Amino acid sequence: MNSNLNTKTSIFYRCFILLILIFQLTQKVSANDKYLGEFVLQQDKIWVELLSNGNEVDEYVELYRDEWSVALVDSSFTKKVRIDLYTNKIYQAAISGSEVEIYNVMSPVDSSVRGYTASRVTYASLDDSAATPTYRDGTQTLGYIWYSATLPSGYEDYNAGIGFYSSVWPLLNKPLQSLQIGLPGIWVRPDNNGVEEDLCPEGTLASNWSERSGNHFQDVFQTMEGGSGYWINNRFQTNQPKFSINGTSQCYDYEISTPGWPFFYSSAPLDDDKMGLAQLSNRVLIPPDAMTFEGNPNGEFIGYTWMSLPLDEPSYLGEFIQKEGDEWVQLDKNGEEISQFQEVARDAWSVYLNDDDSGVSVQLDLWTEEIYQYPSNQLQDKALLYNVARPLDRSVGGDVVDRVIFTSAENDASQINTPTGDNSWTLFVNTENFKGPLAYYIPDSWSRIAEEFDYEFDIGKGLDAKMAVPDSTSGAMEFNTVPHFEGSDNDGNQYRKIPALYFPIDDNDRSVIVRDVKLYSKSALYDDLSSGESGADLVDGSFANAGVTLDLFTASVDYKFSDSSISGINETATPTVFDDGISWGLKWNNSEVSPAGRLPQYFKYENGEYQAISMDDVPEETGLFDKTFIAKTKGDSYSAPELGAWVSPGPIENTTYTVQLNDGSTVDYKWYRFIDQPAFQQFSFSEEKKAHLQAFIEKMHKEWSIDKDYMAAPTEGELVSIDENLIVTPPAGMEYGYVPIVVYHGYEQ
């Protein structure tokens, strides 16, 4: 009996397994009944075409690849095939004939063709449009959510600083590959309004950007940027944003993001002569992969302000410029007019100027390289006024000298390579656990473009000499690069899916992401610091009660994919100004397309554009629901070389200190005397200048603590905290005048 039972059980079991196999087979056939075949890369540049039954149709040689296509030729050289992963079509042509469509692409392995990752492409007939959704990475710019400001009366004087508060929150539920979105930030550029020559010399990257040439490249000549966000080239990323500094001093030839490294484009440090950001704080680390935040912020604010400080003496004081005919003007180092003159004579080496109103005359003597002042027509009573820092040409009698830059009579002009102003643009940060100056751009890093390209027009035009553009009060949240999937329904309608992008919302369905935008004049801090820094006490550094708060305005966003505009997002989340004009963000409108706090994720192509739709309106056959975006992977490490500016003169000791950040990465750092940090070593500073800077910073470290208020507190909202592990304490004996410089950022070595 047991034997019969076992036999029956065995038969039943076999039948059950057979039924499962039959069911799976029918399901497979049903799921793939549109599948006709595939092109497969078998080895280097050798492809084969296989039918759905596995039979080989032909062998092909790869001819070329471009951004979206792979072109093949058959083994007999009678026909060409082009697999186009942008149109999702496969085309065929005779060697000398025109292309015709032959198949629809069903499923490419990857859309990155030029990246040599597409190695297998399945296809269906032209009648079957239900293909597996195609992934598009690295090509999509969705747009800018932006604000601007109404300028107050007398705004021209508010050009020494700009700051605001920006919200910090997890825009994503996980870090994604090929995505770059900056949370709200600002751009600061030098005030060169009205220049009549190009600011970017030939040979710089931006000089090739013809679309920027209309205002002589003012927008891309020099900038200070930065803020919180997600960047494609971040090596170590969580779902939380990071905070980064950034600036470009040479028409985007390179960018300077930390004391030693560029803006994520490479894990290699900047060349010694390209550095420019100096570590100012002795209490916080600035890692090359950006600064992490503590915990899980969700709408708290970080405050930051770019403020011009006179941390060093300028190497020039101003210039005399010939305007038209015999008319000359004297300008100070910031380009402000001091006096007007008439040219009365020239000889072989001098230009003679006279101001009838004041009764003062000036001799620009390019032989002695000195500038003299004397009463009108009484040259015998001349007195030394300035030293010449840079004439444009020695040929005075030839009428070619039209600009003479001067320094003080005490300065040795022979030691001046490039005349440089004293604007030390300093980043102040306000968070719950760190407040105060973080770092600053060395003025010489702005002025060196004139020397690098032998382009004297740029002397006095950089951020070392010029104050900020008074109207640089716009800010934006930049959707730089956002991947998406494409799919179609049975009727051929096109759909797209982007990652879920989240925003913090309050009880009134608002996302307040910027507040308290302020401009500052020199009276906020510059003037007091300039007059008091040489005394026994340093001013306290606070500008909390200074500045003017701006009234903001905004408008709808021009959202778009690279090939089509997008509608419907503004109706879901409307850019709006709140709190009587001092804050800005999005107002959520109880839309059926997407819940409050999340941008629309699905779009349908209709009437020449992609329209935002709800998930319920996406047909299942598009295949979009099951598609997940590629998670970001860990990148390579940043490591400083043991040579050049990193070791000469080098850290004060060989001890390496290590911390682990909350993104899982490890940071190694060493302590340098402030003036010995790598960024300074490219400049031929005199010993006197280095001693002056070192003494200044030692006083700052003693008197400017990290728990006092420098910026005014936000009018509403809580402050975010930076990662506690970024906050360090100087070792004994190095409490003042020493700074921590990151030499490694990666995963455990």
C-alpha cells in the first residue's frame, strides 16, 4: 500500500511540475510574442544578428558610434544597419543607398552608446510599439526654479556682500547616477558693467562661448557660487544633499571648490598654481567631496554670506585712464572716480595732467616709475605721490600710453607681478553648531589671469579689485541633469518618467526654500576691519545688524526636456513669494497629478509637449511602473600628493588625523600654519606680507568663536547642523594660527 501511495504521489508531483512548466512557457511566449530577434556584440566590434529562435542571420562589423547610435556593416559589405537608441528605431540601407526603418527597438542594454556599454539590442516589428522603456541619462536639463529681487534705493553702495538662508532637505529617497540638482544658490560676479572689451582672453574656455559674448563675457569671467545640492561627480553620496563652495577665476578653465581640489570633475587635486581658496577656520574641515550635514535635515536652513574683507593690503591703489582726446580720470582700486584731468603735454617719458578745478597737476613719469603732484604749472615744486605699478607701454611720446596703474609711494613696484586689489571674498556660514568665516579666495587668484595671458585689460577687473555686481540678487534651484525613462502604449503614445523629487512642506502646503536675502555695504564689516585690524583688538566680526533685506519676486518655470517643453508642473507646484516678500519657494495646489511635496513624475507627449499626468493615467504596457533609476555607486578617492605645495613648507607635524563622516567616507587631515597651507605657496609673498597675514589670522582665531552670531538669525525656521565629525579642535600648542587641511577623502585605506 505504501508503494502504491508513493507511486501515485510521484505521478501527481510530475504532472504538477509539467503544468507549471507549460504555464511558464505560455506566459513567456505571451510576454515575448513581439520579440523578433536581437543584435549582440560578441567581441570587439563584431556583432551578430539572431532571430527569436536563436538562429544566426548575419555577422556585422561595427563602423562607428556616436552619442545615441551604433552603425554596422554586414560581412559581405552589401548593407548597413544603424541602431538608433534615441529614436528607438533600427535602420537599414544598401552601401550607397538611403536608410529605411526596419524594426522598433525593444530593449537596449544601456542607452550610453558612446560610453561603449550598449552590447545587446532586442527588436520588434515596426507594427509593435510596446518596447521596454529606454533609459536616458546625462542629457536632460529640466530648468531653473528662480527668484529675483527689487533693488532698494541707493543699492549701488550695497556691493560688499550678499547672503541668505537656504533650506536643506532630502530631495531624493536614494542617491542616483547621472543626476545633478542644486538646491537654491547664488552667483556673485565682479561689477564690470559697461566694459567695452572682452574680459575672457583668447585661449580660455569661455572665450569660445559665443552666446556669452554679448556683454563681453561678464557672466562667465569670474564667479563665486556654491550651496547645497547633488552633483553627478560626487564620489560619496547619500540621499541627503551636501554643501559645497565653488568659484572660477579664469573663464571656467578650471573651478576652485576647496583648499586644494576642483569642483568634483577630478579626484586629483588642482595644480599648485591653480589653487586659490584658503582655509580660514581652525574648527571645521572642508572635504573635497563637499560638507555633509548632521542627522536627517528636512527643511532646516543653512545661512551663508559672501563678504569682502580687507585681509591684506592691496598691491595697487588705483589708475589714471585716458578717456577721450585729452580727457583723463583717476580711479581708486575699486574703479570709483576720484578726479578728472586734462592732458597738457607729453615728452619722451612723461604725461602731464592738470585739474583746473582743484589747481592740481600730475606728472606720470614712466622713466623713474613715479607719479608726482604739484601746483598748476609749478613743476619745480613737485612731490612724490605714488609709484607706478604698471604702465601699458613705455612709449609715451608715441601717444600709446592711455592707462597707468599706481601703488603707494612706500611700495616697491618692482616686486609687483600683477597689480592686485585687497578684496578677500570670505564665506561666512550660519548653522546650529558652526558659525563664522569658513574660507576665502586669495585676491591674487583673481588677478593672475592678466599675467597668465599677458592681457593687461583684465588688471583691475577681477574680484580682487571689483566689488560684487549690485544687481546680482537672483538665485535659483538648478535642475541641471535629470535622467528619465521613455515608454509607449499600444497606440504609440509616448510617456516619460523622472525620479521622484520631494520637497519639505509646512501646514499651509508651502515649501519655503529661501528666506532673508540681504545685501551689505562696506560699512557692514569692511570699513571697521580695515581701520581696526592693525590695533590691539580685532572688531568682533558680526554684521547681524547691518545690510538691507530685499523684496523678492518670482515667476513660472520654463521646464523642459532637451527635446521638448514640459507643461503642468507649475500648476502643481507654483513658484511663490511668501511672508511679505522676504521668503520664496513653492505653493502646492492640491493637484490630482501629484501629491503635495512631490513634483510630477510622469508625462505624456501631447500637442507638441510633454504634459504632467498622474500615475493613474499611465498605461501599464508602457512598462514605466517597474523601472527604477540606477543607484549611485561609490567613486574613487581624493588623495593629495606628497610633493610640491603640499609638503613645502608642509604641515607643522607629520601626524595624520582621521574622522569618518555620516556618508560613510573617511577624511584624513593635517595641521598647517595658516600661511604655510598649500594654496599660498604659488605666490611670491614677501616675508613682511606673510607675517602680517599670519598675525591677522591668529587674532581672528582668538576672538571670533564658532558659537557667536555673525549673520542675523533667520526670521523664521530652524538652523541645520553640519556633520559633527567635520568640527575639530586644534591640538595643544596650535590653538591659534593653524588650520586643518584635508589630504585624503575616500573609504578606509
